[in-house]
Amino acid sequence: MNITMKDRVAVITGGSKGIGVAVARRFAESGAKVAILARGAESLAAARQSLAEDKLEVHDYVCDVSKADDIARTHARIIKDLGSVDVLVNNAGTSRTMAFEGITDDIWQEDFDLKLFAAIRFSRLVWGDMKERKWGRIINVLNTGAKAPPAASAPTTVSRAAGMALTKVMAGEGGPHNILVNAMLVGLIVSDQWVKRHAATAPDTDFETFTHNLAKGVPLGRMGTAEEFANLACFLASEQGSYITGTAINVDGGRSPVV
């Protein structure tokens, strides 16, 4: 199957590391015009340089997607530089978990602003052009806790569950206009956060052993790669994924107890 995104304008939030960079790479390899967004200018520049070494061009934009004004300003710049957005990947977010009674109103608000409201606001900005052109793809990157939240997993699992409901609502409204909206639920994927956790909690263990131990509950027996995640994202964002909408796909090696 020849999966192509030739000349599609694709925006990836949280695009400077891990899954975001892998998705940017896969999209660029498939012919898309790619914009990556993140809060850190240095990490964005490093991501752009890494891709440029493989002769892949991306455009980088410093943007704090937890702030409505930043989103609006960055969207306007992307329109000016690249044209109307065809594909939006709402990937920004961190894994923030703690016991319920310790979660303050401020923490709840910060989490919802970064994960749920960022997706709402950015999607709303690109929605009109997608409707007019009768073509659009939106992917909301969530995690498997959205379906099966364990104890002490808030606020992340709660905001991600809301993101899954948002996905279904948007898919129903976007369908008549050929705007396809899906969620991809992350399981254990090797990324920058696990590299940091390895350094902080198990510096005397090599990284391969560390990830192998983490993956003991995964039926496939290993953690996934960002590239494997990006392959599915590319399929969903392409013309080849033209009859898939309103679904939340686990990318977790079978680990989640909920399909």
C-alpha cells in the first residue's frame, strides 16, 4: 500500500520530542508540509535539525498550547506560511498522576488547559477550512488510562477520558464534511519521558533492561516504539484511512484490559 500525504499541511503539537518528532518524520517522508509546535525553542530547533539531516523539512513554532492566545497566533502564522491545515495531531501533554485528594483546582485546570482545551481550541480554528474543503483529519493523542483509569491516575486519565468523548462528538459532526476524527491511545511507548525516568530512578540499570522490566505486563513482551505509533498516525491521516472515524485505537501491544 502506498500511503501518501503529498502536499497536505499537517500540524503536530508537542512536536519536538518522542512521539511528536516520530510523527513529524513519518508525515514529512510521506510528502506532507509539516509544522511542529512546542514550548521550548531549543528542543524545536534540535528536532528540526535532526530531520534536516535526513533531508526532511519541517517548520517549527514556539507555542504554549495551554494558552488560547498562543494557539490563535500560531495558527495564523501557519496559515500564512503553509496554507490551510489539512491534518491536526493534538499530541501535547504530560503524564501527571497523583492521589485524588491532593489535586488542587489549579492542577486540574492546568491539566485540562494543556490537554483538553488545547485540542478543543486548535480543532475549532481548523474546522471551518476543513468543512469548506470537504477534507480533514484530526488525531487526538490520549492514553489507555482514558478507557481503564487506575487509582491515583488523575488528573491525566480524567482529561484524557474527556478527550475521548470529544473525539466521538467531533467525529459525528465532522463526518458529513469528510472530517475524520480519531484518537490514538498510548500504552508503553519508548519516549523522552522514559529516558528521563530511567536516569532518575534506575541509573545503575541499562536502558534495555529498564524498558524490558516495564513491559512485563505487555502481551507482546516489549515497549512500543515512537515509529510504530507514527505509522498508524500516518495511515489515519492519509487518504488510505478514509473510512475510519470516531474510534479510539489502543497502541499498547495488547496491555489495556479494555479494547
